[in-house]
Amino acid sequence: MSVKQADYETLLAEFTSRRGAIALLKQYRPYLETLPSTRRPEQSLIAIPLPVVRLRQFPDRGGQSFNLSSSSIATPLSCDLAILMCDPEWKIKMGVEILIFIHRPQEDFSHLLSRWRQTQVYLDRDYEWLMPLNEQHVFSEAAEKICPLFVVFEETPERIKQGLTGAGLPFILKSAKATPNEAITEIISTQD
């Protein structure tokens, strides 16, 4: 049995809300602990589905300089969801960014890992997030720390789970049959 498009779409839709993003972080405690406020968790993060960043270009090796405002490029990232931490009082983005990669239908290990690697390459530059309309007032510069989290299904091939474990990348296992309000069936992590 393979992962279906509807399973992927269901999880993406579920994690897009703040409540869904918090539920996801609860399944991997080290990332839950990055929330600035546990008393107001829904005001402590911003979830951006299928995120886009604005990459800034700098002078090339030939010495030409560019106007930074005109040399930025909006680029979609290969992750499925970005979770940005923000201070609930000051409404400013804080240092940790968690990038979620959901196993997609027909995707094998090398492609899933390549999505993370490509995202690392993009975010190694100076960038800012293109924020959702209701969060555009939040200062959205680059992070101090970028953390990946992979979501795989029970139906995901074992080689993908084995590859993530071997690469030292944290992942959680989700049942495709679970409804959005059901708890995770199993939590697997390679980092404590």
C-alpha cells in the first residue's frame, strides 16, 4: 500500500493551522520546547504552508554592486510547512525555524532528502520570509537555527525510514487512516 495524494493533502491542511502546528510539535518534544511561551502557544508561532522566501543577492566576484531592494528573488522552498517562532508580546519573529517535510506520494528517499538539502542551500543566504497576509507586520529576517522535521506514513517504504534514521534526521510516523484529531500512533526520533 502506498501513500495517497489525499493523505498528504490532509496532513498539510491539518498542520497549516496554528493548533495543528502545535499538535505536530507536541509529537516531537525537542521542538515543542522551542516555543517562546507555553502559556500562549498559539500566539508563539506562525505556520506558513508551502513557504516562499525572498533571497537577497550580493555583489558578484567582479565587484559589481547591486541595489539590494531590486536584487532580491522570491523563491519557493521545497518544504511543506515552515513554523516560525515569535514573541507573543512583541509580535517579532524569534531565532528558531522548524521546516516540515511530509512524505509525498511517489517520493523516494533521495528526493525527500534532496528537498531538505535544497532548502538548506537556499537558507544559507541572506533571506526573509514572505509572510501570510495577517502576519505581514512581523519582522521576518533569517533564523539563528533551522531545524527539519520529517513526517512519514505507516505506508511509507521502510528504506525511507531507514534512510532518515541513518542521516540522523528526526521524523514522526503518522497513520494515513488517522483523522486530524487522533493522536500520533508512534513517535520516532534519532535526536534526543
